[in-house]
Amino acid sequence: MLDRVAEFFIFGLVPLVVGVLAVPEMTSAAERTVAGEVIYRERIALPPDAVLMVELADVSLADAPATVIAKRRIAPAGQVPIKFEIGFDPKAIRKDRTYALQARITVGERLMFVTDTSHHLDPLAGTPQTVLVKMAR
């Protein structure tokens, strides 16, 4: 019986464990990020249950809705400046397209702040972004 257990470990379990450890893990090395902060000019504090949503979108077509490439939800948002980082697949970025960041801060179902201008960027540049949001009326 002991020989069978030893045989199982030597020929069954050990190669399995070595194989799992030898296979490279799916890393985020291929993933790129856009990082930055969201700010607003109003001198008010956000409620504790405020949520920030930042999206990286393809805004190339003026007569079509933007195509969201990646997004990040931060809850609770905290207070400004609110730091964010959005991971995306660089293969989704094309040089002949225009990309922008869109942000909004909500409390429950109520929109508090939103980007009202287009914040264009080169997602592959890796430069920190500052996104200004305006109070929703």
C-alpha cells in the first residue's frame, strides 16, 4: 500500500504541481493603464456613498455613440482629487482613432458631477490625466 501512495506522489501529484508552477500565470504585463485623478471646482464635500465611474472611450465617430474600451468604478469615491487607474488591452487601441476619458460621480441614482467637455488623450502615452467634472444641474 505504501508503494502505491509513493508511486502516486512521484508520478501523479509531483508532475502536476511542477506543471502548474512552470506554466506562466496570465499576467497583466500585456495590459496597459491610464491613471490620473478626477477633480471639480465647487467647494463641497462628496457624500460618503458617492461613486465615481471613469471610462476610456473611442469617440472617433461624431454621429455615433462612444465605444467604451475600459471602465473603472470607485466606490466609495472619497474626496477630490479622486485617484483612478483603468486597465485596458493595448490591442484595442488604433492609431487612427480618437480616445477620451469620461467621468461621472453619482449618489444613488442621482448624478452629481459629469464631464461636460471631451478629455482627449493618447491611451498608450502613459501620462497622468486630470479630468475636470462639472456639477450636474
